[in-house]
Amino acid sequence: MAVPVFKERMATADLAVMMPLKSVAATLRADIIARRARIGIIGLGYVGLPLGTAFAEVGFRVTGFDVDIKRVTALNSGVSHIHDVSSARVGKLVSDGLFHATAETAQLADSDIVIICVPTPLTADGQPDLTYVESATDYVARTLRRGQLVILESTTYPGTTREVVLPRLEATGLRAGRDFFLAFSPERVDPGNPKFGITNTPKVTGGLDEESTELATLFYRQAVETVVPVSSPESAEMVKLMENTFRAVNIALANEMAAICDRLGIDSWEVIDAASTKPFGFMAFYPGPGVGGHCIPLDPIYLAWKMQQLDYHTRFIALASAVNHERPHYVVSRLAEALQNDGKSLVGANVLVLGVAYKADIDDPRESPALDIIAALADQGAAVSYHDPHIPTVLTGGVHYTSDPLTADRLETADCVLLLTNHRAFDYSFITRHSRLIVDTRNAFKNVAIGDDTTLVRL
């Protein structure tokens, strides 16, 4: 028997209400395979836009929703704000009619699959802030109809899909597993990664019921090479937190080992390189000025908060967060020591910071330890400026800073050059030729010749 297809979804809404769920699921399954299913993505940031372009490029019609009108207008003009998604890609998809951005959430009614990709920051007192998830879910609920698949991708604590998203959707009178499908699939976007993107990074899916898991898995397989289904949304939510807590703990260990090696007069970078030659039982993590970005500083806190509600203290997470949080202060103290060894005081010192992005080769300063370091240096009386080829301005410590041109004269007038982000765009040989004192937190000058007139301090 042929599977019925809704050619005009709004016109067939009444028919959908009359159909058994199995038939509705079969229709959505057929539409996914034929790539007729319409995709709605809420949030066009570093997760939503790459995801939307990936599915549009394999033939799905994608509508992206964002509250930023300027962003919406730019995308519809073929201009991308995401480093990993070129304007040329966006422009082609817009002109082909496969991608459209809008701020009108009423258009979600036309979507067969709705994916929520909004931020999950922390509140001022360090608690999970699900405001964006709640608002996005409410948008979906206003137009929720039978047969839709709703997927949450925003990183959050285990239980959010079932405890926060589900009740808001079921307040419509529709029921998950009977009228619509609900799943969680953690985003695994790594901005600036030239090797792994949406299509070749395995995707984890966990549905509220078996049908939801199967539909979500089938959907992602249309654009992603490998999809890994798990037993529940809670398991899928935990996967993301496990990954980033693992990283946070091991970065904290690397930072602490670097401080230990520093006290012992040992080169921690040499130790890590040598330890990495072991073919088993060791995985290299590297020290730095601290942790930044949208994942490592925040995600473990989500898990710790959830466990506090269950009267369980996550000691490893607390310790790792404390170690990583202290790292910027350690950098400032070692910089002050380096200046003192050079016969100068931190007070009044001319410090040039290189790189304020939280990682190399991206234009994102969110939660960057560089911002804390700049503010701390300024508070202690240093005259601080910065250069970052990817970030023209930043705000930290209540002060707006503008990126200075990286000239020989600027380097030569600096009492200390502090390397915080190892962008490939930096000419490291040029920097060493014109700098008197360099404090390197990323081992960026490892293979650069250092002249007799330059002092290099590696942390």
C-alpha cells in the first residue's frame, strides 16, 4: 500500500488529526527519506547556521529563525556571520530557495521538523539559565501540530528535554508519543576545526520513545555520515556533559602539572611531548591561560547543578573548575614576576596582549580567559592593549578596547608581549624580532628562533 504524502501540509491538518500516529510517523519517515520534510531551526548561531546549511545542501528546505533582525537580513542577502560557513555557501542556498531566514516564528507551523539551537548560559550567580530554551519551546508550542518532530540540541543538564521542554509542548493538549515526536541530540560543533564539521562528526540521538529516536536518527542520517542512537534523551544529554567534563578535568590537570613543572624548573611542554610517545594509556592535554568558549567553562557546571538537586557533590568537577578558574590569576602573577626579573614593575608597565579569542583562528571571545587577564592587569596598574586579527573590539572590566595594529614600533614599545591565543595569522618570527620580553601561554614560539635581545618565558 502506498504511503500517503501531505503535499500541502496546512491544507491537510484536519486529515492529520484523523490519522493514527503510526500513519503520521510513516508519512514523516517517507518525507525525510525523500527530503520533502521542511526543516525549521531556532537559533542561527555557531550551531544552528552550520546545521541548517548542511541540511539545505543535501536538498531539504530549511527555514532559520532568529530574534536578531540584522542577522536575518544579512543571511537573506547571502552574508554569513559564522566563520565556518562562508557567505558564498549561504548565498547559493538562498538563491536556490533552499534556505531562508526569518524572525517570524509563526512560520514554524510549516516545519515538519523543528530543531532548537539556542544558547544555555549561566546566570550571574552561576546557575543554569534555560531562558532561551524555554522561550524557544514556547514558540514551538504556539504552532505545534500533530506529526511534528521536535529536537533540542542546546547543551543542558540531563532531564531538560523531559522536565522542561515536554511539559511546555504538552500544555497544548497534544501528547508526545501520541501526537508528536520529541528527541535530544547534542551539538558537537567545534568552531574553527578544519577537519571535523557537521557531516563527518558522529551525531548522538535520544528520543522520548522508540519512534522519536528512530525518526531523529533517520533525519540526521540524511546529512551526517554516522548517527549513534541511545536509549533516552537523558542519555543523550549526558553524553555531551561527559565529553566536556572529561576535557575540563584533563585541562585542569594539564594546568596544574604546568604549575608544578614551573616550580621544579622543568619544561612542561617537553614533558607532555615525551609522554605523548607512549602508544597507550596517555592522551595529551595542554595547559593554557584558562578555559573559555561556550562549552568547557559552562557544561560541567550544568551537571554539577543537577547533581546538587539530588544531594550529590561532584568533587572532581568542582576541583577542575577551581583550577581552571585560577589559571588567569597565575598568568598575571608570572607576568609580574617576568617583568620584575627585567627590572620593571607591573604598575605602569606597557603590556601588549596577543589574541583575545578563546581559541585559535576564530572570532569568538565568549568566556575567554584573555578578558579576565586584561581586566586583572589593568586593575593592577598596567597599561594594557591588545591585537587580534579576528576580533576588532572587546569589552572587559567595564572598558572598551580596540585591537591595535601589530607593528614593529608597537612591539618595541611594549614592556611585555603576552601571547594568549595562538592564531595562525600571527607572524611569530616578526614578533620575536621586535619584542624584548614575551610571555607565551600556548607554546606558540616552540619552533621560532629567539634572539639574544629577547627573553621568552613559557608557562
